[in-house]
Amino acid sequence: MSVIAEPPRESFRVDMLWNDARYRSTFIQIVALILVLTAVGWIVNNVVGNLARLGKDFNFAFLRAPASYDINQTLIAYTSQSTHARAALVGILNTLLIAVLGCAAATAIGVIAGVLRLSKNWIVARLMTVFVEGFRNVPLLIWILMVMAAVNESLPAPRAATPTLGGALVATNRGVYIPAPVWGDGSWFVVAAFLLSLVAIWFWRRHARLKQEATGEQSPVLAVGLALFFIPSLIVYFITGMPITLEYPELQGFNFRGGIFMRDSLVALWLALSFYTGAFIAENVRGGILSVSHGQTEAAFALGLRPNRTMQLIILPQALRVIIPPLISQYLNLTKNSSLAIAVGYMDVTATLGRITLNQTGRAMESILLLMVFYLCVSLTISSVMNWYNSRVKLVER
């Protein structure tokens, strides 16, 4: 019986860091990281030294000082005696508001325009072509100014405005008024029921998908989803004595009072960003649909599927792998393009922290650094969420 002895392991040597493939990549990355951190440290130290020679220091104590300026559109309580940190927070929330509204509206506009541009109806297809090419080839700033001018010139003054939709919508040249919810006792029961309905919808859609994959049998996803969305919340709403009411805007003097007020600058910026970005998303959607082989459509028709079901079940799931990656860039562009809000007087974070606070305090380095960190965090968050969604919907290839 022979015994095979294991060869002795080679002892670690320093030269193995760059000669041995097991250590080389890690060693190079560590060296590169050290060099980058050293360069950043040198730049920061140089900046701090130059500021010290000019009699300035590098700190963020100015954020605790009173802002001493007003903000015309706020989502949280704010006065001119609030701190610069509070003003920056108001600007951040305004930026996030326009980003969320813009991304949602741009996605809806882009999907509709992208699908209609492939319509067999010549008029519809050409109208969508004019829309897409018109918005894509004119600078965004011009569209913002044009929409702002259209809102101010076409809509009536508050005293001449007529409420529509039963008083639920009032459009004036100063802005748009919509009803505001009034939360009474027991409102959280309704909110809890609504959140549980959303969870139930998610589980039902997951169950229907797994059932279809296992048996091929389709379940009524849309009808059940709508029932779960409305019925439980309405039942709880009436059982608890209708604790949530609406406050409608009413004309008082020369302006409307009550409800939620969206300034003309917010409306103009929202519409301009939505249509501008929606035109680019439409091209992404059109390219994704065209990337799917026409044989897939013919096979679906041969199986008896209708065009709308073919688009929903065959074409769009395959087109998403082409649509989503550039869609992430469009969401990032819309969020960063919202910094043009200053052109129409919308007080986003660039206007508050990057302009008024900077000019009042003279803290240019600190203000710009905070502004850069904010946009970086928002962009990384959007990229992470969309990349996660992309990994969930992409096709699993063999």
C-alpha cells in the first residue's frame, strides 16, 4: 500500500503580491484605492489650507443660523426664521417632489407615445413622431419657459376662474388648487386597510403568476386587484364613520383658500420635464418593441392571442430588457434637470442651498459640497432601485 504525500505548501513571499495571480488583482485594487484616497486627502488639505490663508474656515455651523428668506412652495412647516438646514430640507423635498411626479408622468407619456408611434394608423403614428422629435430637439430650458408662459397667459386670474370637476379642480394663472384630505379620528384604520390591500394585491398577483407558470391557467388578476384596491378600504371607511374628508378650495377675496395649492412654477416645471423626458422614453420603448422578433408576434397570433394580450404577455416582457437600462438614465436626467427650476422661480434645493444660502453665508465650498452629495445619493438610489427591478424582470436565458 503506497502513501501519497501532499506536496509542501509554498510559503508566502512579498513578490507573490504582483507575481501570483491569486493575489495580484486584490493587491492592485488596494494600491489604487490608497492612491485615490491620498489624492483626495491632498486636495481637501490644500483647499482647507487655502481657505485658512484667506481667513476662512471649513465648517457647517452656518446651517444652524436663521435663513431669513421665504420659500414660496413648501411641504413642511417653514418660516423666514427657520434655519438654513430647514431651508435646505424644504428644497430637498421640493426636488424629490418634482422628481417623483416627473418620473411617473414621463413614464406614462413615454410608454403611450412609444406604442402609438408604431401604430398602423398613419395619422396617429405621424403625430407621435412630431411630438417626439419636437421635444427631443428643442432645449429643455426653452420648453420650461414656454410652458410657464402658456400657464400664465392662457389660464384666468383667480377671481375669473371657474372650479371644475365639482369644485375639485381650480386652474388659475397663479397655480392649480385641488382638494386636501382632512384626517379625523380613526383615519389610521383606513390607511392600514389600504396598505394591507396593497400587500394582498401583491400576493394575489404572485399567486396568479406561479399558477399560470405551473398549470397554464390564467386567473382574473385585474378584476381581483381592483376589488382588493377599493372594497376593503371603503368598508373600513364607512364602518369608522367616514373619518377622512376633503377640504375644497374656495374663493376668498382675490385668491382661493383651502385645499392643496400647486404654484404655476411647479405645474410648468412638472409638465415640461414630463413631456421632454417622455419623448426620450418613447424612443426607448419603440426601440425595445422593435427589438422583439416579428416571429414572436406571428406565433402569438397563430395561437389565437389578441393584439393587446400579445403586447402584454409576449412583446413587452421581452422588450423590458432593452427598455429599462436606458430608462434608468432618463430618470437620472430628469432628476438632475430639475435644477433648472430656478428659471421659473420654483424653490428646489439648487435655489435654496445652492443659491440663496450660498450668497447669504458665503459658504460656497460647503454649500456646493452638500449639493453634490445630495444629487449623488439620489442618483445612486434611483440606479440601485431600477437595477434591482431590472434583475427581477429580465429574461432568464438558458
